[in-house]
Amino acid sequence: MDPLPDWAAIHAAPWAAHIVLGLAARSSEREARAALPDLADASRRIVDEHPVPAYAYYATVEDDPTWTDQAAFRAYLAALPRPLWVSVYTPAGETPAAFARWLTENMPADVTVLVQDGVGIGRNTPAQARALEEAAAQTLGPARVALVVEAFRAGGRGFRPARPWELWSQFEAYRGLRLYLFDGPHYLNGWRLWTLKAWAILTGQHNPSGGG
């Protein structure tokens, strides 16, 4: 069994005020969606036992417009602590207007919505992802919406890290938006990370992987 983190040291760190705590999860989306009450109960136990106050909590069950049991998902969200972040994605071809309408109908008014850009898995182009984010921000308010940049590419038997020039096209398209980078299993290590940092400095986008 792995040792527990040194929570006292973490709490003293300058960045501790920005910890987003992921709640109980299942690796399979199908299994997670079938176990919403159990995950909500386990999530509350995590929060009760966690010694470091979190900046926000992350609902690990993702939502999308093709999921028909939105009532069950809303009940799951209602049982989770606040402030709460929720991740959503769209099927290929979803129009910004339809996406924004779906968000309005299904997202609680007190959650922050993280819109996955869908570029890494080939669902969207960067321009399409920006249009989806802008429609969501116009509907929910810019303070409640952020865009998740997928730092990988699907292909072959799995996923590979996105090359710096592939990520540049995403960041160029997303200028001015509130962004978070999905790094997965450390896609941005070594030379990729340093190349991206150099690009950020040269283009004036000093913190492309963070919020703001």
C-alpha cells in the first residue's frame, strides 16, 4: 500500500490554496454512470476525511448530451460538496447553440463547467472547440466556464503526446479564454514542456496551461 501524502507539508505550500480535489471515481464511464449514488457517498467520505481544505471539488463522472439519464446525474451533482467543477464533452458535430441550450437545461447554476476541447480525440478542430466554449460562456457566464486543452492525440492502439506544433494550433485558437491543460500520464514532460514554455514566452501567452 502506498504511503499517504504529507498533508501537513502540502497545506503549508503556497499552491495549496488552489488544490482541486478529485472525488470518488470509476475507470469505466459506463460503470461510473451506473454507480452514481455509491460514488456520491464515497465522495462525501473523502471530503470528510481529507485534512486539507480544497479550493474546489471535481466531479469525476463526465457528462455529455447523448446521456439520457440527466435526472440521475443532477441528483449526483446535488449530493456533492461545493464549490464543484464538472467536465463535459460533446459528440462530433454538436452545434454551439445546441450545446449551450443543453448546458442551460442540465447544469446546476452553482457549478463550474469544464468543456473538453475534443481536439485530441479528433472530435473537434480548435476553431470548433472555441465556438463551443464561447457559446457556453455566453449562456452560463464566463466565470463559470473553462476550456480543457487535450495534450494528446488518438491514433493506432492508443494515445500519444501531442507534438508542440500541434498544441500551438490549439493555444493560438484559444487566446483570451480560460484554459486548463489535460496532461494525462505526463504527456508534457521533457523537451515538449520546455518547447511549449518557450512558445508561451515568445507569443506573450505566459501561462497557457493554467487558468486565465
